[in-house]
Amino acid sequence: MQRERLVFGLTFVFAAMTATVVLVAVAAREPALFVVAAPLAAATAAFWYQSSGRLRERVAASRRRRSTKGGGFGAGARREARRDRERGRRRQQGRGERRSGPGPRAGAADGIDPAEAYRRLGLDAGADEQAVKRAYRRKVKEVHPDRGGDEEAFKRVTEAYETLTD
């Protein structure tokens, strides 16, 4: 509360100084005094912005936006994909189709069968999860659009990986 009064007082003092310098500049017909008045006016505006509470509102809004976004570049898409996978898992568990352990699912939600997924990754059927992960990373380096690859091929490889790891 006392800090707010201090900032409000500074706003008033700087506004009075700005007005005085502007009046003297006009009365004396001295344009150089306007150069002095400009920073005073900027300081007055900054103090007013703080004392009016708008700065606090803007900072709070920025924090809210940042907390809902989270992460760095592309984090929102990764989070959405993770959320979608979790929803799919919950739906599958709700239908009684629970997985018994690691390895491919019998009925992948996206429609490709495990044999096709293994073929897309260049693996033998029944490869363990670490081999699937290594093959996926190797294939993605070849077909990723950012590395000059084909977007559709990238989607097919990703679909295969998701089928074998979900």
C-alpha cells in the first residue's frame, strides 16, 4: 500500500515537472527545453502505468499465457500429442482391451497392423522396444521434412512407431 502511494506521488511530481518544463519552453521560446521535457514525460507515463495497476495486470496476463503454453518451440504440439495418446489409452482400457506388457498392440487405433509397422521401420517381427526406438530414430533422420525428406514418409514412420510403442 505504501509503495503504491510512493509511485503515485512520483507520478504526480514528474507530471508537475514535465508541465513546468513545457510551460517554460513555450514561454521562453526555447526548443531545447522540449528535449528535457521528453524524458520527464516518459518517466511520468511509466510511473502512471505502474500506479494505475496496468503494469501488474499485464505481467499477470503474461504469466498466465506463459504457464498455459509452457515449454519451448513445438512444446504445445508435443503436449497435445501426448494428451491424445493418453486419451486413446484410457479409451482402450475403458473397453477392457488392456495391454499385458510391452510390445505391439493387437488392434492399433490408427489402423495399421504390427507386421506393417515392423516392415516400415525395417525390423523383424517381435523386436524389443529398444530396437523399435533405435530404428525409429534412424528412419526419422532419413525422412524428416526438415532434413529434406518427404512429409508423408515421415508420417508413415511415426505411425508405425506409435503403433509399436502405444
